[in-house]
Amino acid sequence: MVPRTEKEIESIINRLKRIEGQVRGVQKMVEENRYCIDILVQISAIQAALKKVGLHLLERHANHCVSKAIREGSGEESLRELMDVIKQFTK
């Protein structure tokens, strides 16, 4: 594992907080009995935002953690783990 920098952590946390705010907004929309299509559009935006965070983490993992494991001789296990998480992520 290659630890994330403080800047990376802050960026991810900020994205997740924005997503959290979007989810709260959807909850409020449901409570206010808003139009279904408007709610679905917001849910789609939340899914896209989460996917973007996930893809960022996958890319960082491949570029840092997996490449470090390859250099240190444990690449096969790390690549297998990466492929497993990609399969799960793309379901």
C-alpha cells in the first residue's frame, strides 16, 4: 500500500461531502413529494459522482500500489486483487 497524501485525502473527502449533500437533497425532494423525473436526474448525478471517485481511486491504486507491488515482486497477487475489484466495481 502506498499512503495517500494529505492533498489526495482532502480532495476525496471533499468530493464525498458534496455527494453526501446531493443525497440529502434527494431525501428532501422525496419528503417534499417532488416530481419523479427530477429525483431520478439527481440520483443519476449522484451515481456518476460516485463512479468518478471510484475510478479515481482505481487509477491511483494501479499507478501507485500495483506498480509498487510489481517492482517488489508481488505483482501477481496485486494484479489479481485489482482485477477482482474492477469486476466488482463494474457490476
